[in-house]
Amino acid sequence: MDTLNGDCLSQIFLNLDFIERVRLENVCRMFHYVLQQQSTFSDSSKMDISRFLINTSTDYYQQDSLSFLPTVVGVIERCGVYVEHLSFGQRWLRISQPIIDCIANNCKRLSVVDLGAVILNADLSPLLEMVAPQLQEFSLEETSWVNVEWAEKVQDYFKSMKKLRRLNLRSAMFSLTKLAELPNTLRYLEIGAAHSFPAEVMIEFLQKHQELEEFHASPVPVLDQDVIAAVGSLAKLRHLTLGNTYNTELRFDELCNLQNLESLRLNDVFGLTEISLQLILSRVQNLERIALNNCKNVFDYTALGSCGRLQSLEIRNTTQLANEDIFTVCTYGNLKRLVLSNCFNFSSRGVNIALMRCQLKELTINKCARVTDEMMYTLASTQRELESISIQECTAITRQVTSSNT
């Protein structure tokens, strides 16, 4: 080893795991010298900090440990100059100001920052001041803030995020009144369960972001007829989620204009009727995934027959879904995923049609009282590609038939 120079050792160390490299720092002076050079960690473009923390049996880090801060800082100082994608693993780590400052000082190449499901006891301004112009993906999904005043500063940097393509603000604790200042490069936005804000802000945002491809808002922070019209004008939208809107006076007909839509998820949308559903599904021909959960004013699901490309169907909490409603969908033979929960009038006959005409990869049947042993026998005799199956609380299925099919 004495004959190897620093460059050779650096190349050797690059073949080792990050933690093993750190351990080798204590072997000898030469190793310590080489490993202190940041080039030894040049392969660390993507970093999940939680990987370097000792977790408990419940997979969460005990943050009363005195080693937490120096461990995180040590990792960032070693490889931060090369990191482009940074995450904390969504394990509710408590992130303090020294950690944010360390990231801002060392991670100059960041384009993806995931601070989802962490407890932020810090002001992000030093970090956003540095990386906002180059960010392509930014997540504050379910993020908890110790100081809401620090959270409120985030939207001040929206206008600086010139390259941003994906933004996750689910359950945002701060105001989103500057949402329209986000760049028109944005293609993905998640704002489900965010704090409510004026409808005018939402409308302005949607009108300025006609290139949006994914929009997820369940529960939706704000929704009125004008917002629905603005959503319906997003000609390039491919994935849409709306939820928890209980106003039965709202009409959703304008969603039929989303000609490029591939997936549609509506949760607790009480304004949706079978008439609107028929109009939407008859016009939107590219749909591959549909989820209609607890849409109580849909009294007829025959509109599903219009979906010739449907691969995933999820229906929950309705007495109106009948066996015949999925017959036409099944004749196309494209269905790969079927999820039915608390669909009282759907029976074994309907499930059997799906099993015989489609090769499912996932089947979930929960709380469907009219699904019987017959479905289990058909399942055992027809399915070859099934990867996931869940049958729960279907009271007409006996223990005997379950045992014979396992």
C-alpha cells in the first residue's frame, strides 16, 4: 500500500461503501489524508442522510443522541460538493439551523431537495437563497415546522425557482398566496390538505401554468365553479386528483376537456353525478386509471364502459356499482388492477367476469358482502399473473374455501 499514491487510493476508495470509507480514515495518516479530500466522495451525487443514522427497531432515529448533528454535518461536509439530490428519508428527523446552514455552504449543485416528513426547526432562507434558481424538484410534503414564521418565508422564493418542474406542498402549513409566481416550467404540483387560500390565487396559477401535466389536490384547499373551469382548461394535464369537496351544487362537466388525461382520482366529490361522469368518460379516451371513492351522488356507473384503455379501476363506498357496470370494461381485456371496497351491490358474478376476461396483477376486495366462495374458486382457476391479492371482511366467503385455496 505504501507504493500507491493518493490518486490511486482515491480510486480504490470509490469502490467502497460511504460508511466504510469513513471508517478507514482512522487506519493511518495516508488514508486519513486521502479520505479528507472531497474527490474521494465524487460518486455521491444522490444522498439520503437517514442511511447514515442508527435507527431503532421501529425504523426511526432517536434524536436525543449527541451524535446526530456531527454525523449529519460530517456526511454533508465530505460529499456535499458533489450532491445534486438530497433527502432525509421522510423519517421525521428534526432538522436544526446548523444543518440547513451546512447544506447551504457545501451543497452548491443541488437540483432536487426532499424535506418531506421532517421536523424543521430552521429557517430555509439561507438554503433557498443559494439553490432556488437551480432547483428542479422540491418537496415539503407533510413537513412540520417549529416556527410558522420561518415557513411563511418559503413562498418568497417561488419567483426565483426558474427551473422548477416538480413541487410537493402537501399539508403546507404556510400561506400559498404567491402560488402564481411559480415558473411556467412547472409540470407537477401536489397541494392536497394545504391551508386554504383565495380562489382567485388558484385561478391565476392555473391560467398561468398551461403546461402543467400533474395536479393533485385531495383534500382540495379551495374549489368553486371558476376553479373547476380553470382545471378543465389545462390541455396538457395527464394526471388529476381532487378530493373532499362536499358542495353538491358544483358541476364537473368541464373536466371533459382534458383530452390527454391518463389518470383520474376523485375522493369524496359530492358534486359529481352520473351525468357528469358519462360526459367526462365519453370524451376522455386515454384514461388508464380511474379511482372514484365515496362519490355519493353517482347513481350509475355504466359510463365506465367508455374506457377502452382502462388498466386500473378503484371504486369505494357506494351501493350503486352493479356487476353489469364493469362488463364492457372487461371485454377490452386491459384491466390489470381492480380495487373494490364497501360496494354492497357488487357480487361474485362481477368479479368473476373480471377474472375470466382480464389477467389481473392486483386484486383487492374489501367489505363486499355479496362476494362469495364462487369468486375464490374462479380466482384459483383463472389467474396466472396475479402479484397482489387482498380479500378482507367479505362475510360470505367461508374459512373453508380460503384454506383450500392457499
